[in-house]
Amino acid sequence: MSGVHHRIILIFFTLILVAVPALSMPNGPPGLQGDQLTSEIGCTCHGVNAAGTPSNDVLVQISGVPESYSLDTEYNFVISGDAADSVGAGFIFTDYGNGNFTWTEDFDIDFVSDVEGTIGHSLVSSEKTWTVTWTSPETNIGDLHFSLVVNAVDGQNGANEGDKWNILSFTISSPDQAVSQEGEALDTRTLSVGDYDTLFVQVEDPEAIEREHQMELAQKYFDNGNLYYWPTLGILIVGAIVQREFYERRFGGGPPHLDRELAIPQAIRRGSLFLVLLYFSVYGYQNWGQVEGILVGCLAAWAAYGLYRTWVQAIAPAKVPDML
């Protein structure tokens, strides 16, 4: 066989070895892995290492489980499993063939064909929850053991290190060992394994917190731009007027003289404008809104200042340049 054929065969087997571990089981988990039960050893094809280990980041829960079973009685088990950043989940659940499982068509569940008394997902569930009915045995066969594995997946590239799983094993006592709950007490009794904090308590990134704070400030200034702009402008104008009046009296010899023939018509115009603006300021504040009323009020104040300037110039003593 030529060297080319050897290289082709080598590449072919290399591709097989790379592809096999990447394959996931979206249509349901296998019941056996070698001679071991998947429900006991978990989803070893998923996880952060080749062996696959359970992760406490996955919160596995099952509710409706009694402390002890009554003979030939139906119990509704609600199974759920979740992990941070997961987009879907699957499960495998066994009672080792001691009872019987049933479910409605709403859930993508099927029996695992190669292991008696074992059920699992037939399709990955984005809801990450399933409801199954378990019927207890007709005779007292002692304590019953159960094993539940839930695999939370990230939906990326088949089975990979972003997928995590966990195992919950529990026992239901025989009828003569404990009191079996009923009603609400039974429905709310929940068994779980996993860390609540990793799922529900997320550590916030300080940089993300600061970005959010800056966005809030920017949005605040954007929403209240007029409220900040107009008072600031008003303060600057008032400051400029006060400065002008001070320097005019201190260093400029006072306001310039305005002859009464010019002052009276100017005062009538500015006074009329002031009264009109004052009326609309009060009216606008009551009917248009506070911001609009205050804005018109600022214009009325400016007209009032103009009226004041007419008055001070009219009473200012005439100087020689004014009489020429």
C-alpha cells in the first residue's frame, strides 16, 4: 500500500476520533455506558474533562416525592434542572423497575429501551422542567431507590465543556416505615441537589456597574436638559446684569441720561410688554406646565429690567454731552 493511502486512512481515523466525543444525545441519553447505568454515573460525555464529573452548578430538583409510598398509588413528580447560561436541559430517571412511569404528550419523554424502569428526554427542553406520574408497586417490596440525572446544556457545538450535569439520588421508604404525605404537603415537598447561589446569585462586574451608572447619569441629563439649561442660563444673565450695574455706578459715573420725551414712550412699551408677559407667565404656569410658565416668567423679568433701566436713565442727571 502506498504512502498516500496510509495518510488517507490515518486522516480518516483521526476525524472519527475527533468527531465521536463531540456528538451529543439530543434525542435522549443512552441507558448504559459500557456496563454501567447512565442514571448512576451521569452524562460522562459532557463536562469540563474527558471523564465527566457532576457539577454543583446544576440545580436538580424533584417535587411531589413522599417520604413513604402507599400501595398502587399515583404520585405526580415535577422534575427540573437548570444552570447559569444554559439554554436547555435533558434528564434520565430510574426507579430500577419497581413502579411504573406515565406522562402526557405535552412532554418529550420516552422509555430508555435498554434499561427497565428508566425514562429520559426524547428532545432537549428549553423549559427545563418535566412532569411524570409514578405509580407505586401493588405490594410492599421495601424501600425504593431512585436516581435522577439532569444535564443543562449551552447549545453550542454538541457535548462540550459548557454543558454541566448533576445527580440526585433518593429513597422512598416502605409503607410501614414512615407517614406518607398527602395534598399540599406532598406537592410542596422538594428534594434537590446543587448550589442555589450559582444560579440565582450572580456576581456583578464592577465595570458593568459603572457603565450602568454612567448611562443613568447621561439619561438623567438628557431627560432634564431644559431643566438644567435654563436655570443655568438665567443665573449667568443675572450675574452679568449685577456686574454691569456695579461697574456702571462705581466706575462709569452712573447710567446715561435719557430725555423724558424718549423715556415716556419707551416706558409705556416696556411696561405693556411686562404686563402681557406677566399675565402669560401665571397663566402658562397653571395651564401649560411649570417649565413653560417659568420660561415666560423669565422673559417678563427681562422686560421688567428694561422698564427699570428706562426709569433710572430718565432720572439720571443730564451731563454736558447729553445737552449738546
